[in-house]
Amino acid sequence: MTVKKRARPPIAAAVSGLLAATAALGAAELAAALLRPQASPLLAVGSAFIDLTPAWLKDFAIRTFGANDKPVLLLGLVTAVAACAAAVGVLSTRRPRVAAGGLAALGAIATVAALSRPDAVPTDALPSLIAAVTGVPALLVLRRARQPQMPRRETAPRTAPKTAPGPLPGTVRADRRALLRTGVAVLGFAAISGGTARAVNAARDAAAGGAGLTLPLPSDPARPLPPGSDLRLPGLSSFTTPNRSFYRVDTALVVPRVPYRDWRLRIHGLVDRPVELTFDQILSRPLLERDITLTCVSNEVGSPYAGHARWLGVDLAGLLREAGVRSGADQILSRSADGWTGGTAVEAVLDGRDALLAIGMNGEVLPAAHGFPARMIVPGLYGYVSATKWVTEIKLTRFADEQAYWTRRGWAESAPIKTASRIEVPKPFARIAAGRTTIAGTAWAQHRGVAAVEVRVDEGPWTQALLAPTPTPDTWRQWHLDWAATRGDHHLEVRATDTAGEVQPSQRTPPFPDGATGRHSVLVTVR
């Protein structure tokens, strides 16, 4: 008897691959939650991808997606994994061993990525290995469940009807119920393991945060902001940026959660007396409160990656002097809880500026997204060389001997913030009414201070804007100018001058390797 075979739809095979991958990731996430969250395969591969990202692609991602760059990367990873899993599922129909090998290869890639992290430990390989050990059997079980099966032989009638209501005797058919039962079981396993992992991580995050922690009052509080430092104009950034609105640019795919009771800061390297401090010991020290504006080196001309806050912390220079900085040490190599490193010039911390090991922000405990339990703040330098978040280690060394994360990728060792200004009111391509209107914005030249801001319309003469008062040279400065707007399209341009007499240049340069330059301008239509 000739056995008839039905075409096996690839959709069921693709779904099998997706289910197997889901089970593998669920098991891996649970293992990572119980061991180390950063060992999650998705996070490990995503972090490795960030490490390998060239400067131009990093700038493109920040410019295009802003604060959503990391969710976009994770979404892209999930999509890539789903596509690979579906392909493996289809391949498993005819070449199961090759398909199983492909799934195992994905686990191997994740294992290598996990072990490549700067702070990796051997056990970081386990979640990815568990993913492979779970995913391969799940794939094979699902393949077996969807395999066509021979029905039980039945005695055929002497005269068969012309149209049979079901498959003819001897026809091979799949057991759809078995496939459905197996699929539900695999999906249930993935849901239970993934849900448990999420619950474990949530409990850990809650325990690691600073909820309920009350910070001491500063022994050296910041002066009150001068009256009028915040112009409070509609559309203009507030002088102090709320914590929830403060920009975040870093390489961490997920925010590291460090229990403050377990946190330690180690100061070592080219020092006379290595120091190790607990969070309670930091709290027991005199705390300083300072107004400091931060700027990211990735900030394009006119872009939003600048913000001001009132920071609470201990004197960083004092900590270094206690350790005793040895002659020849010219770099502070700081390390975060996730292994990221930043390199700061020693002289920039010891020259008298208000460099802090910060634990508070705008009157609150430092938010996790901005570095809790502690971060560095060195005014006047771009963040990648001055503002290490989740800091756990400070090593005194030499630039000639060791390189930090971004300097290894070609960014400058010394990165003083460049004089900059931007127009915030009116917005680009705004349509405004003719008559008296206000042009306003912010300017910054941290640690030097802004001395003047000028505006011009349609390449005309420069007009001096009015400057709002500012508490220190380490903060940005608001400015405004009254303009008699006439009908038509107009080009508005701004430039700032710092207290050293340096005028913001007209030529635009990209952020790489030491910060963008150029004048910000907007086009508006006056009706």
C-alpha cells in the first residue's frame, strides 16, 4: 500500500522553534536571577554588542533614539533571537541534528558574551549553558509531537464511498492534540520560570534601592539659588532639572541594583594607604551640597543631554588625600558595579573644584538610574571622564599604563566641557505671531562660567542677550532677548562667550572624540 504524506506546514515548525527558545530563555533568566542578573544571555549579548559598537553608531543611536536607545537594542535582540528560533524550528523538520546544533550555538555565543564582561565570574556561563540544555530537548520534544503518525488499521469497507469524510486508511496524519499538549506544557514552563525570575529580580531591586533611607543634612550646604536664576518662561528648561527628567546616557542595558548595605568603595593603586569605605562610613563623614550642571560628550549642538542638579556627597579630593596620592599618578580609574570604567585626570580633582562622591540628588537619595549608592561628580568635565555611576572602585594609576572604557575606543583622555548655548524658545519650525516675542535658552561653560550670550536674526548683527544670575561657574545659565518679530521665515542663531574670553565657534564638529562644537540655530515662521 502506498503511504500518502501530507505537506507539513512550516508555521507549526516555526512556532516550535519559538516555543523552544522561549523555554530556554525562561530557564536562563531564572538561573541568572538566582545567580547574577547581569549573566542573563540577552543582557550579556546586548552588553557585548554595546562594547563592540563603533563611535559613529553609538552617536547615531543616541541621536536617533535618545533615552530609548537601550529598549530599542533589547527589542532588536529579541527580534533577532525570534527569527533565529523560527528558522531553527523549520530546519528541525528535516535536519533535527543541525537544528539542535544551531540552538546550542546560540547558547555558546551567549556564554562567550557573558564571560567577556569586565566583571565576569565563571558562574556567569551557567545561565547560557542552561538555556542550551533546556532549549535543545524542548525543540526535539516539540518536533516529535508534530511528527505525522500512522492511524490504527481498520477494515476497509468493500465499497468505499466516492468522497471520504476523513483521511483514507493508511494516510499519515499529525496528532494535533499531542502537539497542542506539548506546546502548552513548554509554554507553561517558560511562563513559570520567566515569571519567577521577574519576581526574584523585583524583590532584589526593592531590597537594593534606597527606599526608606534618610540622608543626613549637609555640613556645608549650597547657597540658595540667586533670585531670577530660573526665568520660568514657558518652553524653557527649568534651572534645576527634576530627577525624573534628568538625562541618562550609559552603557548599562539594565540599571545595576547595588544593595547599599553591601556596597564598598575601594581606593587603591598608586596610593600610600589603600582605603575601603562602607556606605555607613560615607554617611558619617561631613557632607557637601553643591550646584553642578552635567553634560554628556554625546550631546550634539542644541541637543538635550545636559541637566542641572543639587548634589550631596563627600569631598572626593579629601578621600584621595587620605589615601595619599603618590607622585606620578595622573589618572583616577573609576569602576562601576557593572565593570564600566572611566578615567579622570588627578589634577582636575585636586585643583580645588567641587569634585564629589555623590549620594544625593535634588534633596533625595540618589536614584538608581543615576548611580545609587554613589557616583562621581567632577564639574567642568564631560561625563565619560568624570561621572562614573554605581562606583565601587577608584584606582590611582597612569594614563600611559591603563585606559578606561571610552578612551580605549578612541575618545580623548582629557575632556573639558566646551562652551555651548542653545535656543529653546521658540522651538525649531515654530509658527509664532508677529510683534514682540521672546527668544530664550540656556548656555554653559562649566568651571569657567558664561560671560555673555549673543543672538542674531537672519545673519544680521549680533545682539547681546540678558543673562539670568547663576550661583556658581559650575552651572549653566539662562538667557533671554526681546525680539520684534516681523512676518516671514527667519533664521535665529546663538553664541556664547565664557569668562576666559573663548567665543563659541561657528564651525560644527561632531561629538567624537572630545565633544561637539558649533552654534545652535532654529528656523521659525512669523505670521
